[in-house]
Amino acid sequence: MLLVYNILAGFVLIFILPYFFLRYKLGLFRKAAVGIKERFGFYNIDKGSYIILHASSVGELKTVTNFVIKLRKEFPQKKILILTMTPYGYKYVCDKNISDYVYFAPIDIPFCVEKLFLKATPLMLILVESELWPNLIFSAKRKGAKIVLINGRMSDRSFKRYLFIKEFMAEILKRFDLICAREESDKKKFVVLGFDEKKIIKTGNMKYDKIEYKEHKIIKTKRDYGFSETDLIFVAGSTREKEEDIVINVYKRLVSKFRGLKLVIAPRYPDRCKEIEKLLEKENIVYRRKSQLNNNDLKISGYRCLLLDTIGELASIYSIGTVVFVGGSLFEGAGGHNMLEPAELGKTVIFGKHVKNFKESAEGLVSNEAAFQVEDENEFFDCAHKILSDQKLRDEMGNKAKEFVINQRGATDRTIKIISEMIKNA
């Protein structure tokens, strides 16, 4: 099956390379060239043994930041190398100085993966959440590495797909020495696919754990974004395509009731800001991009909407919100985004029905009366109106949300304890 996978992956690579090359040459897809040498296995790295951690994007990296910091503290003599797949993830690691080494992950074909491991011998390969790359896993195991999945999760969609190739998945999972699963439901799915139940531990969701490092203790104020301290702020975070239309419609209805209400839209992918600008201009909503704010903007807010086009400020934006919506949840596809981040800040959160990636977190918040889950635009408006109208309600729900997150913490420390023992006994 691995041979079949590699043949198919090779064919796909051959066919898509001309497409990306053409778009790059035309200036339409500059991000295709970011880290291109590393993606093909050409790494400027000293030969040696490394603990290698693979985290696909910014979301996964934020989840394991505290884990990596504690691992470095526990084993200062070990070299930790982070592999990521996105430019935003790469920039996040560099900006936050999480690790001494960060590179773009190789394309998952034998040539690229082997070239990485010729220089960086993996003592341990730590994969985050759902990163099951066959060649990376098989090759690392051949090099003698311990292989671990931390904060392991499996969506219903992935599980159904993997069932069609259950034998192949069983072969991949046999290479793992341990899986630290987020939830009991994730644990059961891995077992069904062929993983040894004795080697899987439910450690909890690391997203509940507070980021303790210095930078994240700096929470900005409303004035830092050009708003007054008395302004009511409607924050829509991690929004996806089509969701901004609904957010803007809800805002228009709310602002007729709450005249001073301001809007902040933080799209999941900042490069979508241009299309959001067109929506705002169509509705005659005066806006500013965060990257373009100047001193005059900060002194006198002449705009109704702030468009967050920067990386790493979502927590600060959530902290100034009066009502917070978390996107990726109104339509199928994305599976929802992290509603725990604003909940931890004591915010009353609104999200849609499509949150399969955070199913148990969403259920916990709703069942504890700490969040609202909405079906459509009308329910969205009703809940936002209720929150804005009743300070006592939003304070009570915000306190419950924060308490819920605090009570779920500890996954990072449990995982560190397990991984540390494995490294010491290796």
C-alpha cells in the first residue's frame, strides 16, 4: 500500500508542479515559492540528532507552544526541530522564538523525506493532532525514532475516509509507540483503525491549557485599536468564506439598536481581506486595516470596523470584545475553530452548528450555559442582541466559560510527563 501511495503522490506532484510554477511566474501565487528548497528536502542544517516536532499550521503551533517550551526546559541539551507546512506557521515560530530550529516540512515522498533525515537523525518524531504522513512516519521508524502523536484527534470525516483504507492505516499506526488522545471519542477511533489500545492514553485537550509565556501576557486595550473604552465591540474571529456576509448583516441589525457598536473582523486567512473589504464598501461601512492604523486613527476613531490582517493578535482582539463570534462554524467544511481562546478570557462566545473539530468543547460550553450555539442568522442576531443588552448575563456566562476552561486544564503537563519518561528511557 505504501508503494501505491508513493506512485499516486508522485503522479500528483508531477501534474501540479507546472501549475504552481506558472502561477508563480505570473506573480499570482508567490507563497508557492516560500521554503521551496526545504519542501524538496534541501536543508541547510547541521548533521546531528534531533527531537522533531511536526505541526502543520499556526493553530497547531499555538496549541503546543507551552509543550515545546517545557520540553526545552526539561531537556536543554537536546536539539528540538519544528517542521511546519505554512508560511504563517513558520513566521509564528520565528516571532515567538519557540524553538532554535524551524523548517518547512518536506513533501511526503521518499526522496524529500530521506534527504531531511540524512542530516537530521530523528531521536523522536512528535506529530501534532492529526498529522499522519506515511513516508515521514515509515522513514523515521526505520531510522530508529520513537514516534508519538500528541493532542491526537480524528474528525468524523477523516475517520470515515480512513475506514476505506483500514489495512494501510493499521500499518501506519503500528509504527507509533504512543498516542496521546484528546478525547475518549478520538481514542476509540484510533483503536477501530487498528492501533493497540494499550499504547493509547487519553490526556485531554491541550487547547484548554493557558499559554504562559511572556508575550501572551500582554493584552491590549480598546484604545490600542482606536476605540474608546466605552465602545461596545462585536468581534468575529477566524471567519471563513460566506460567514462575513452573515456577520455584516447581523452587525447592521445590531447597530440600529446599539449606536456605538463597533465591529472587528479577523478572517482565518488574512489574505482574504481584499474580498472582505469589498463587502464592507458595498455596505458603506467605514473600516481600517490593522496593519494600516496610524496615530490619528488611534486618537480619533473615524471608522466602524477594524479588519485584522495581522498574525498573532487574535487573543488581544478577543480580550476587547463585548460579544465574540468564532467562525468556521456556520457552514460545513471547516469543522469550527478554537472557541476556547475567548472562553478562557471570560467572553460569552457564539458559534454555529458545524464544530465537529471541537465537538466536546462546544458541548461542554453549551451544557454549562457558557456559550450560545446558533443555527442561522436570526438566531445569531437574537443571541448577540441578548448579550449586548444584558451585562449581568454576559458577565455570568463569561465567568462560567472561564471556569469551564480552567477545570479542563492539565493536558500539557500530563503529556510532558509521558514524553519526558520516553526520552529518558530511549
